[in-house]
Amino acid sequence: MVVETKKDQKIKIVFVRHRHKRHWLAILSTKIDLADEEIVRIYGKRCDIEVFFKMLKHYLNLERETQLRDFDGIIGHITIVMSRYVFLAFEQRCHDDPRTLGSLFYACSEEQQDLSLVDAMQRLLSLALDKVRAAGVIAESAVLTIVDAVMGFAVDMLQTGKRLSHVTNIITAS
């Protein structure tokens, strides 16, 4: 349904009904040429992004954990918080989501595997190490110890995922 506002702007309204309840959701779009399905798909993605940021802010202390005025510090803090989210989401999917263990998940993972998690973490930590070296604030041995601990944890998480997939393959084969 296309309507016009008081300021002569055309808006498309798409009504979506809940599958199991009688609740309705009205989605507004200023792009009236989009198909209803496309408007609903875009809304779903935006909703997922909003949930992601709510998790970061409320549960992983994105805004409350530190007060930084330095751009590099802010980027580093955001990176650490998002890394926490990725690890927690991975752990939750391994234990709670049966779709994670299916062939579709692995097919998608192989398709998108430009850079492995370990490689990405190594690059990220090496950039952080370069910044710390340049600043000269912390002893390099302390930083290397932290990097080793983080990479060891990342490798353990990945090995746990591989073990879970191996056990699932054994169970489905029998």
C-alpha cells in the first residue's frame, strides 16, 4: 500500500503477520519501487544489526567499559568487544544451534573462507603489537605473553569446533 504524507512524500507500507499469532507489523519504506518481499528482507537484516548492537552495548559493555578520547583506543576497544561477541556467538552455536552442525553451514563457511579466524587474529594482534612497540608503554615481553594467550584461546576454540563436527559426523554416520 502506498500512501502520501502531509509533506507530499510517498511511503510504502508493508503489513507482515506473525506466523503463529494474530499480531501484525507495519514496515514503512520510502523506496516505493521495492517489492514487498525485498522490504521485509531488508527490515530483517536491519533488525539483526540492531540486536547485535544491543548485545554489544548492554551485555558486553561497549560503551561503559572504558572512556577513551583517542581514536586508535576507541577502535581497539570496539574490536575487542566485537571479538568477544564472535567467540560467544560461536560457542553458543556449537552448543545450542543444530543448524551449525549441518552441511549447509559448512558449505557456506567454505565459500566465504577468504581469511581464517586464526589468520585474522594474528594480523589484528600483530598490528596491535606494532602500535604498542611504537608507543613504548608496555614491556614487549608482557605484550607477547598476552598475544600468546589470546591466540592459544582462539586455537582451542577452533579445535573444540572441529571436535564437535567430528563427533556429529560419527553420530550421523551410525
